[in-house]
Amino acid sequence: MGSICVENNKQISATVTGGTAPFTYNWSGPSGFTGNTQTINITLNGNYYLTVTDANLCTAVTSGFLYEIYEPFIVTLQTNICEGTSITLDVNSTSAISYLWSPNAGNATTKMVTVTPAVPSSTYLVTVTNDIGCTAVPSLTVNVNPKPIVSVTGPSTICVGSTTTLSPTTGGTWTSNNPSVATVTNAGVVTGISQGTASFVFTNSVTNCPSNATTPITVNAKPAVSITGPSNICVGSTTNLSPTSGGTWTSSNTSVATVTNSGVVTAVGPGSASFTFTNSTTLCTSNATASVSVSAASAVTISGP
């Protein structure tokens, strides 16, 4: 009968040649096993013995050894992962001599294989043969959580001190890849800090899976402005501001002083006024200049005979 491997729902059957039918069968095996049919079901490993008797009471005896069930299994550190994550699968068997993984593992023939499971789950199988010829096909299912879907819902170009918005606005945490350029709240509100670019990643608080980075947000600097002429002038006099081109100037108090886009300030009435400059390319507005003070013109009278 030789030696074979025990498998789930394994049966062995006696094949008789010669002799005179009918035949009787007398099986014995491990743990007191007995049987009297031509085919028997087996679940235990060990030696099995068979005596066959024909109609003339002639007997034949045979035996065989059945190896224990071969049960290798697949090992991995993670069975719940995030989309895009690669993991290593390893066959846990000291007696294995050959491997054949399923097509979604590249039909690899190695003990270990690195895979990137797909959403929502991937099942991997490997056919393993040990050093006595027993074969088993363990499997492993890996559950895959999708990456969060993110987008820039506000302007993609902002100024220092301005804001824009991202989606989603709840359910996780936002991080900036360049917080010195732009910060972000968990509600997806981005604030420009300095000139440059930044992108943002959202991590779902339930799955702990991070998104891909958003498209970059560009932060433009505020224009640099200064008073290049006197800061104290009289009604009817002028002073100058910088820059003198590339945008528009605005006065905080046109009843005190007006300003041209060339940065020429004209005093109109007593008081004080400050000025802001908006860059025509970036549309970013400067901080206000220091105040320009305007004094009333002196009243002069001439008296004589």
C-alpha cells in the first residue's frame, strides 16, 4: 500500500487482483481504528493494516503508513491595511521544499513574497509541497481600507494672511507638508504664512489611512511698501510712497490725503491717513504704511496803513 499523506476527507481503498469474489476486508489502524469495507475514511496518521479474504478463505495482507496532515500557513504582520500599502507574506513551514503563489502574488516560487493588496480585500493562496511529497494550499485574506478622497475647494493661490479651504472638513486630521508656508486646521481651513507652496494630507480617524497629497497651494507674499518722502506734510503738499508701479494704491482716508498709483500722496485736509498697495499680478494687498500726518496750511494776513 505504500505511504501517503493524510488530507481532509481523505479516503483509502483496497484494490484486489486475483482471488475469488466475494471478498471481505478487515482494517486496523491507529487509536484502535477498525473497518470492514473496501474504502475507509481516515483522519489519523499512522500505520494501517488490511487483511483481505476471498470466497475460498484465501487471505492477503498489506499495510501502509499515512503521514500526518500537512498544514502550513501564511504569516504576515498585518491583515488590515491601507490602500497602497505593501506587505510581506511568508509561509510558516520548516519542511517545505517548493512554493507556487497565486497569480495576484505574481506566481512567485519563493517562500516569501511582497504584495500590494487591492481595495476592498485580496486573498492569496500558495501551493506548498514538503520534503515527503505532501501538498497543501493555505490561503490568507487581507482587508484593505481605501485612502480618503481629498480636494482643494477654495482658491489654489492665496496671499500671506489669507485663507482657502480643503475637503473633507470632518472625520480626521489635516497636516501640512510645509507649515512655515501654510498651516491647516482639522476643519480644512488653510492659512498662508509665508511665500512658497504647500500641500496637505488628510488622515481618517477611523481607519488611520492617509490620503494622497492635495494639489499644491501657492502662497504669495504681501507687497513691501514704504514712505519715501516726508511723513508730515501740509494741506496742498505732496509726499511719495514705494512702489511706484505694478499695482494700485488706496488711501484709508481720502478726505485727508489722496494717492495715485504712482505713489504720489496729496494732502487734502488736516488729519492722518495710511495707504495700502495691491499687486496687480498676485492681487495681494500690503500691510498699511505708517501714517502720513497732514497739517492745515498757516493762515497769513497782511496789515498796513
